Amino acid sequence: MWTTVHTAAGSIRIASLHAPYTKEDRKPYWEWWDLQIDGEDCVLAGDFNYVELPEDSKSKSPLISRAEEQAWKRLVNRTDMIDMYWTTIRTEGRLYTRVAFCGERLDQARLDHFYLTNNCEWCEVVKKVVHFSGLLLSDHIPIGLELQLTQEDDANSKPRGYFKMDNYLLEKPGVLEKSEVAWREHPPIQLETDDESDELLQRLRTIKIELRKWEIKEAKAWKVRSKERWLKEGKPPPGIFMHNYRPSSQGRK
């Protein structure tokens, strides 16, 4: 449930959630989360399935019951959590994260959030929040959180880079298993520093490369399986299977 990220400002716990669809089910859901957070710095990210503010919906109408709102407010007030979108943290991309048709009406709302505990020290390591533009796997667009890892003992040092986490990848079969294998098989290189974020950044970069290789391999495999299915059913393959086809020019004049 929790992933811990070590930074110069301390450790941050990050949890990805998917709230229930109905208002009645979300109330006990927020009460349960209220019991999971006990004074530590953390981030709650994912599909919250509610519209709290008029600004979060194209129709300007909230989608949250009073009982659910009270349960959520207790959690937020006790843990001092804030919505990253309405902070001074840089946010990129579109406002609404869900786009779907309800009958003939286009419904747009911001249901996906990053909430973080209001700790100014480690809020500085958050580089930006990105709302991507493409609808890849569902009617929700993916959102990303970028953390800037910097040297703790040198205020003038240049940033070493960041690790971008796309929550939607966690829904794809095999991603977590591949990440665990890469984490075990690629231990960090021993550096002349005790900064744990150096080792963490190495391992995260390695996992990112391994996941990219795995994603390309999976895409090719699905392409082959799809082509075989089209040919088996007696249908002409679409253009996506023919983009590498080049007619031979031998014998032409």
C-alpha cells in the first residue's frame, strides 16, 4: 500500500488509492484512511471519485455528500493535508482529469488528486504535478508527480534529476512484478557518500529503463498476436501491421 521515498528533507510515504464510486461507500473509506496516517509526511494519490469544489467540475456542481465531506474533512484537518493543485507547486496540463459522456452530455471533472501533508521542508523537493493530455487506458487521464532530488549538504549544488511516477502504469499487468525483479537484480553502486537518495535514484533509473524495455517487448508481442487473430478470422490486416512493409524495387525500370 505504501511506498517510501527518501529525500534530503526526510522520508515521504506515498500511497496510491482508488476510492469507491458511491458516496455511501466513500464515507467509511475515508474513515479507514484516517486510521492509516499517524503524524508522518505522506502523499495520497489516485482516483478520489468525488468533486469537492465547484472549480473541479465543468458543470460547477459538487459530487460529495455531507456525511462523506465530514469524514474527509476530519482526515484532512487532522493530518494537515493539502491538494497540490491549489498550492504554489508548479502544475502542468489540463484541469479536468476525467472526460466521459453521460447520455448526450459531456461530463468533465477533476477526480484525480495528489494530497500531501503540509510540510514546507520536503514540499520543496516536489518539482511539479503533471496532468497528461491523453486518455490511454480509461476515461481518466494519468497524473504524474515529479520529485527533485538535491544534495543535502550543499545549498549551491545542481539538481541530480528526478524520478517521475505515472500512477496509471500500476494498473497494467506485470508492471509491479517487473519492478520487483529489477529492484532485486540491480543493487545500487557503492558511492563515496552516505546520502541514501543517491542510491535510490540509481535504482529508480534502472527500474525505469527495465520497464521501458519490457513495455516495448510487450507491445511487439501484442502486435504479433493481434495480427495472427486478424489473419485467422480472414480479415485484411490494418495499416498498423503494414508500416514496415516496403515493396521490392528489384526488376523495376
